[in-house]
Amino acid sequence: MEPKILQATTEDAGQRLDSFLASQLEGISRSAAARLLESGCVVCNGKAPGKSYRMTGSETVFVTLPEAAETEVAAQDIALDVVYEDEDVIVVNKPTGLVVHPAPGHPDGTLVNALLHHCGDSLSGIGGEKRPGIVHRIDRDTSGLIIAAKNDAAHLGLAAQLADHTLARTYECLVVGKLRQDSGTVDAPIGRHHTDRKKMAVTPHNSRHAITHWEVIARYSGVTHVRCRLETGRTHQIRVHMAHIGHPILGDTVYGAKKPVPGLTGQCLHAVGLRFIHPRTGEAVELSCGLPEEFERYLKKLQK
């Protein structure tokens, strides 16, 4: 496998190398980074350093990731709410709680298992054996529209639209508190939380550019109904950005209050709209779906 090349900056000075690797490599924890260092998979300025090496901020780091031991992903007969489907793409309204692809702790029962049963062999192979057809992800506890590609040409076309922001995704959410302005934009970089590697955070360190546009739909007592449009697509972006401006998603126990909200089993965040250019026809496709039952029920409770 081709090594990944990472360039340290002055902001990384003083940081341990294993922490630097964990912040730069998706899906790599600090302990996993330490194992890479111990196994000789990391070269820093031409040398194989130890895991406790402290960065000066000028290093060029080469990382050779070992090939993942892929396990065969089985097709499973899991019900899908298919919103759109043709020979190239399929769009599904994902329910809350459904994991998108197999991962540690969730080896099966995922959207990928369901797609393999529904589509058979007609899924793009670009995402690898564990993520066939998956173009973008939605958090386990976020519901709504997600698109998958049925062939590699469609996957490449949709991935390019993700990169240049022409694949538009719109969400609705309930946030804690009353937003005073009717609309706004959060332009704040997102990276791994410096102490909790499972969380993301607004940070200038080892982060990526992130922009979320929002507008108020309605205001209630202690809660605001908001529509969000992603300009970029970072992990947990809306959840992190809304919490950053002091209005976390209602029911989000990671970035908001730790106690669950009575009447809710998860967070009120739903991908209601999806717009893309069809990779074969070049025609614009615009899709939408209604709010999930629990979200609607809580909204009606607020309206009363």
C-alpha cells in the first residue's frame, strides 16, 4: 500500500507523535497509532521514531497502513424505505439507530447488509468490501436521506459532487434554546477532540474547514426548529456546529445535555432533502422525505 504523507506544522510542535497520527488518520486511535509506531510502519524525517517522540512542527511523516483484514459482509433482509432507485443510484430514508456500515461493535445489521440484500451484486466496489456503494455517511442516531452508488462510474460522479459541494444536503433539527437571529452561518474548523478521541470539536488544530448554514423554521419555549444546509460534510458537523454556538441538538447526549430527553430515544436531527446531478443523465434530481414519527410527535407537543 502507498504510504500516506503527513506534514506537521508549527501548531503541532510539542505534541506526541502518536497523538499527531491519531488526529490526522481517520479511524486511528492513539493506541492504534502507537502500535503502528512499534511495528515500524511510521518514518519521521527519515527515521523510525518511538511513540513518545515530541513533534518540532517541521516533520514530514510517512505512514504505511497495513492492509485491513476484511471479513465478508453478508446480505441481510432488513426493511428499507427506498425513496428513489434506478440502475445507477439508490436513495434510502435511514431510520434512527441504523448503523451505515459494519464496524467494531456492529459487525452486521447495518445499512450495507440491507443494501446487499436489496441490490444484490449491483453496488459500487469503490467503498471496499465493508462499504460497497456508500458515498457519504449519516450518524447512527441521525435519520434521513442517504445515497448509495450501484456502479463505480456513479460513485465517482457523486463523490466529485460531494467534493465540489454540488451534492446538496438539507437537514431539520430541534435545538436547545431560542436562536435570536432568523438565519446564520457557522464557519468553524472541525477536528478530533483533543482529549476524547470519539468526539469532534471546533478547533484550529489538525482540523478541516467546515461551514453550516442555518435558518429558523419556528420558535417554541426553550426549543427552536431549524433547517440546516451543509456546505461541507465533516463528521458530526451539524451537531458540533450547533453546540458550538450554544444551541446543541435536542436529545444529543454527546454534544449536549448528558441526560436523555423524556419522550425521545435519540437526537432530533433528520436529513430531509437531497439534491444531486444524476451521474449518467446529467439531470438534476431533488428528493425530500418527511420527519420521523418521534420527531413529529415531539414537535406537536411543542406546538400545543
